[in-house]
Amino acid sequence: MPRIVIVGDVGGCADQLERVVLPLADDPDTVVIQVGDLVDRGPDSAGVLRLVGGRLAAGRWVQLIGNHEAQYLGGVRFWPEPLSEADAAVLRQWWLREWLRVAAAVRTAAGEELLLCHAGLTVDAWRLLGAPVTAGTAADLLNTRPEPLLWDFDGPLWAEAGSRVYPSWLAGVQSLPFSQVHGHSTVVRFGERAWACEERIRAQTTVDWTARHTVTRCHGGRFVGVDPKHGTAGAPQWAPLVLEDAEVIG
């Protein structure tokens, strides 16, 4: 089985993507899954799109949509510095070709199923999908691009981890149907090494401050946050999440 490399939000930091991720992506046994928000904020969104476009054409790269991409695909425009029309057209072309997906699903070497989408799936969103019991089924349903859920501010592109996603599962179910990996938001402030969540979430969370990942345990499963919070210049140190001997199942 291949190695799966899960990459958090890039946010226009092409140099970070090229330096850290692309050497891993050159391995023929590696599949890269990027969880969305390729563009905006950083200095070179166009460069990010060029790098990823080449990988999408070659295969072994799964690209998910984030709320920043969604602006150009039917979602609400909110970022004050829009992409050029040429770069926006690239995103629209990827969407039409289904090179941009809403979700993916992975099975780890230990047999754990992980749903990947940009912001994470709340209990309410999961129920609107019909309460799927596997990550693969959830990913398949999200990839039908269900409206209005897809564009909703509490949906899989927008929901905040610490205030909406995690609390909804902590209060709403007795066991998780599957674990999740997401970008978009995090329950800590990496630069300050400080917490940004309520105590009950903090008590169940471990942080890799160097790689900039968080793991929050919940009802027999876990939520893994992988957004490194690059900001405008790129995080000084970070790493993608690497799953050895894992497989894509949806």
C-alpha cells in the first residue's frame, strides 16, 4: 500500500509547498491529499496553482476544495484581494474536470477510517448526509456536491473546529462513526504556543508544535487538524501528516 501525505492549508505560500511537499510527492509510492485553501493571503497564489496543476495532470495528487477556492465556484466572495481572472479560471476548470473534490477517505495501516474535508464535518452536516457509517460513504456523498450544505457557513468548507465541529460531536453522539482530518481552523495559536478552545476540548487534545498538527480524541475516534497557519510569509517550521501503508478508499 502507498504512503499518504496529507497537506494542510497552503494559502498562497508556493515556496513552502515546493520545499516541503514536492520532494515527498516525487516518490512513486506516495499519494498526496491537500485539504484545500491553496490560494490567498500568501505571496504567490498563482505559483501554487501552477505547481499543483502539474501534479494533478500527472496523477497521485488528490486536491480538495477549501472556502477560499469556493469563492470562485459559486460560494460567497469574501477575500478582499481576489485572484486574477486567469487564476480563477484555472479553479473553475479544475472544478468542471472534477480535479477539485469536496472530500476523500483513507484507511490507515491500523484499519482506522479517516474522512478528509476542508473544515471538518459537524454532526448536523453528517445527519443531513443521511448519517453515513463509513468515511468512504461520507466522502462519496460529499463529492456529489450537495447544495445548500456545500456552501453553508456551518458546512464542510466553513465550520470552525473549536466552536462548531468538535463540540457538536462531543455533545451529539456517543461514538464517532469515523475519524476526521481537516484544515481551515485549529484549536491552538501555534506562534504563541497558546490554546484557543474551551477546557473540555483542550483536555482531550495533544499538539505537535513542530509539525503544527493537533489531535483531539472524541468518543472512540479522533479529529486531526493539519492547518499550519502559514499567514502571509509561511510558518517557520511545519510538516505534512504522513500515513505509512495507508490507502485511499473514497
